[in-house]
Amino acid sequence: MYTCLYLFCYHKVGDDSSISPELDRLIRQRGRDLRLRKLDQQNAVKIVNHLIDSLLEFLKNNDDQPFFREVSVLTSGSYYEMVKINKPNEFDIMLKLKVPRLVLSELEEYQGLFYKIKLIKATRTEIQHFLLEDERTVSATKIKAEMYRWVIRRNLVNSPAVTLEFKAKEKDDDVMSVDIVPTLEVPQGWPQAARAGLNIDKWLGKKCRRQFVSKAVYFVPKRPKGRNLKDDAKEGWRISFSHIEKEMMQHHGNKKTCCESHSNKCCRKLCLRLLKCLIEGLKQQYPKELEPLCSYHGKTTFFHVLSDRVQDSFWSPGQLSVSFMKLFGYFERCALNGSLPHFFVREHNLFSPPAFPKRALLFLTNVLREQRELGLPVLKAPSPTPVLLPDTDAVIHPISGTASIVASERSFKHVYVCLLVVIVCVGIGCVFQK
């Protein structure tokens, strides 16, 4: 009995056969609303490019710490992958640090995602200031601390963080953030844990996969989540495939699959934008319960589905609602099964504790089922606040009582127009009487 019930529920998850006209209109309308304004993009890119140029010039002339002089920049993230939603207000900049040949040691309890990094041999080059006592292990903590120091010294931010924030002068709530991430490049091949991943043979082809695997791999200083971390984990480096992900999104191979060109329009990226919008909406509604959830869970789901649904006809613009519900259904099934394998490191489950606690996963499963049953209400655009009903919590007024003044002015104009109409009518009546 329980088996039959489970199979029935499993069948309903991701079943796109009953997409109502209302849900179809909602998905299409929300997809149109997620487009970025070109003017916003131009202004944001101008700021980011100026920041990059200023940062590189500062580091090149940095006498205090020559290790950062020869950095190069690698842009990554949703904006450069052309899947950013709502506003171009978040950018990722990876600072590639020049390092000698390295040796990787996998932190076993993290299934191939985190590593300890050592130099092959001791050195007297500039990197020696960022090694642990053994004079071989590269310290993630020391490198991040140095970044904090010179970021603050340049007055780029008001707090010791590698995330820079820019506020528009005319809008206090319009904030753009730029994440600056120190990155180690390891050119001697991918770790063993990553060699079984990247399932793109049917999607982009075996040749493309060989090209990707032949590229260098990057490591960023990020600790695993969880309590009571061991010393190795505190100095751990997380493997990053941001450069490969960006190429997969922008790839123009023999199969123009993931990209949208004039010769081959598709709804792939729009489906990902919609899933990102859904995830962002859920996190806004349930920030505490869904704290572990992030857009990378959506991107990983997207890559898995692309590797399975490889035919271009599946992703035509006319199939937007069906394609998105397939993507949503796969995401819901992953949550229900408690398994979302990392696309590159297949042994690492993004839905496993401690990174994703069981309580949060259960809450996500329930809320996704609720969204599906109610027709994805989280995708509905928020209704505008009525003008004559001031909301002091949502709007910061420059002068106390502004809303009342605006209401009074509008009321006065209304009365003025009415009086003017009466006067004109009386005048016309007088003319006809004569």
C-alpha cells in the first residue's frame, strides 16, 4: 500500500500534462518580466570595469605585498552567464594568484569538494608569507586576511569583507555588490573525484568534454559548513568550476544548445531564470527555514536536466511552460529523494547534511509540493502599493509626512479641476440664455 502511494506521488511530481492556461500565462509573463534593462546593464558594467581596472593598478603598484602584483581577473557568475534576473546588481570577480606547482589532498569527509593544498617543495618566493608552519601548506585564512587588509586600506568598503557594495546616490535601497574571490589555479589536471563527473557527452559531445577536462581547475578559500571543523577543514580550499560553467552557458559548438543565437532560439536559459526566481522568492518568504538553499542548487538541477533532455525541439520557445515544469519537477524529485549530486563531483550530494540539514530539506520538499499544487504563486509579481496608503516600513521618505503632502496636493488638484468644470459649464449656460 505504501509503495503504491509513493509511486503515485512520484508520478505526480513534475507531471506537466495538466498545465492550466492560467499557469501557462503566469510562466510566460514572469519570463518576460525577468529581462534586464540595457541601461541598467551598461551602468553596472561601467562601474565594475572601473573597479577592476583600479584594483589591478593598485595591486600592480603594491609594495607591501608583491605576491598580489601579478594577479589576473576571471569574471564569473550569473551575469556573465546571461542568466541574471531582475537587476544586474551582483558580480563575481575571481583574482587568479600566480603560484608554484601544487599538491592536492582531498578532505575525505567532504566527498571531493574540499582540499588541503601544499607546495611540491619549499620556496622563498612571495607566497612564503601565506604558508602555515610546515612551510608547505597554503593558508586560505592568511590570504583572505591580507585581502581584507588592503581592501579596507583602499577605503573600498566600510567593513572587513571581500564583498564590495555600491549605493546609488538617488536610491538608498539600490545596492550593487561585487564579490572579490582569491583563486588558486592548478594546471596539472582535475582531481580524481571530479573525473567521473561532467556528464555532457550526449548534450555538448565527447570532444567538448575532453576540451573542458583538459583545462585548469581553480580553488577558492571557503570553509565547509558545519560545527567542530578539524584544522585541515579550517584551512581548506573548495574546488571551483566557475570557468567551465560559464563556457557551458556560452558554448557555441557544433550543437548550439545552451546558448540562444539568432539561428537557434530556445528557452533553456529562460527556464533557469524562472527557477532562480522561484528559489529567490521562496527564500524571501522563508529566510530562516530555507537558509541553506541557494541559486547553485538551481543551476546544478539545470545542468542535470540539460544532459538528459538534449533535443533542441524540447526547448523551443513554444515549449517554455512544459520545459520549465520539467525542470521544476526534477528539482522537486531531488528534494524528495534527498539527493542532488554535484554536476562535476558526483559523489558530493548538495542536499546532504551538514550543508543542507534534514529539517530544511523536509521544509523545502513540502513547500515545493505546495507551490506545485497551488499553481506556483511565488512566481506572481508583487502587487504595487496603493499611492494613498503610505507604507512607512517599505518606503523611506526623505521628509516626514511626505505621503500626506502628496495626498493633499492630489486632493487639491481634484477639487480645482471640479471647480473649473463647474465654472465653464455655468459660463456656457449663460451664453445660451442670452
